[in-house]
Amino acid sequence: MKNSSTPPHKGLGHRERLRERFLASGLEGFLDYEVIELLLTLGTPRRDCKQTAKDALTRFKTLQGVLEAPLAQLIQVKGIGPKNAIGLKLIHAVSRRYLEKRVLGKDAISSSAQLFDYLYHNLRDRGTECFVVIYLDSQNQVLEMQALFSGSVSSSAVYPREVVKAALEHNASGLLLAHNHPSGEPVPSPEDTNITREIVFACRVMDIRVLEHLIIGDNRYYSFADQGLIARFHKEFDSR
């Protein structure tokens, strides 16, 4: 006589092992699809999420691509409904908010490498260029970090007067600038160099010093300060 009781779902033991691995050592050793799978289990009580996670990774190429994907496209992946899609977008937004807020009240970032560490996870996976300003007080502590512009970084998209206006609103004495290159190549374009010079000049008129402009690429960066360009622009302003 066959047992009429319902056997445990074959995926339940697997998801428990994923959760135990996470509790024991965080995401160390997790493959990207396993991270997505673990996130999907939070909104999927019983169904096995492994194949759904792999399908999402195949479609969007990377973990970052999955988290950055538009809501409507996430829902198109078999097994990801509206609830899971919203959950993925929420987790991504919360992680960005955390990365932004963790620097508030801290001493100013003292090197380009340290600034890169703070901003890399926030900017690396954006599909468009995003221009970030970190406002510093007179004691070189971080007052606020703000994504001020989105799109191509050029004189038509990034307005020096808007940077100055925002700095005055935050009562900032100094600024750190950063933006990403979605291509992964951090070498500055002529527009990047021109707009940096314009912002340095505009801020100096209001006695605000720009200390850095960092371009973030794929696990690498370009520092205007390290290359001596920030100091050169300040010297040009002083010699006028």
C-alpha cells in the first residue's frame, strides 16, 4: 500500500543548507546564482528556486545585472513573480542607501583608494553614468553624499552652478566628486576633464575646494588628484 502522505519538497533541504552556509560565513564561497537563489527563497516559501536563479543570471549576465534589471523584465523570468521582483529591487535599494549613509560623520576619505572602496559597490553596476558629490565640512568630515546627476557627464548634463548651489545648501567647505563609466574603462574623456576644471573654478569663487574627482570603472579607477590635475586646476585659478 502506497504512503499517501506528501513527501517533503526536495528543495527544502537545499535551501536550508544555503541559509546555514550564509549564517556560518556570510556570502563567502557563494556563486552568484546561489546568492540570487537565497534571495528568492525569502519570498518563495516552498518552491525550489535554483533554476529560476540560474535563468535570471543567464538573462541578465551578472548578479549586478539581476539587481539592476527593471521590474517588468524581472517578472518575465519564469518563477519570479511581482513579490520576488519587488524584493530584489528593495534589497538593492537598501544596500545602496546603507553604503551612502555609512560614511556620514566620518573623517574625510584620505586617499583615492579609500574613496574607491566606499563608492565602488554603489556605482559599478549602474547602466548609466551617475555623478556623485561628497560634501565635507571645515573639519574634513563627511556631511552628506548625493547622486547629483545621471546620464552622460558633460557640460550639457553636469552644471557647475548646480554643484555650487548644492554645496552651499550643505554648508560644505570641500567636495569629493566621483562618477562611473559603465563601459568599465575609467580613462577620462575630454568632457570629463573639462567639466572637472569648470567645477573647480566655480567652487573656488565661493571659497569651496574640490579635492578629488574619481572615475570608477570595472574594479579600477582614475584619480584626477593622483594625476596632479586637481592641483593644476587650483593653480590655474590662483594665477588668474
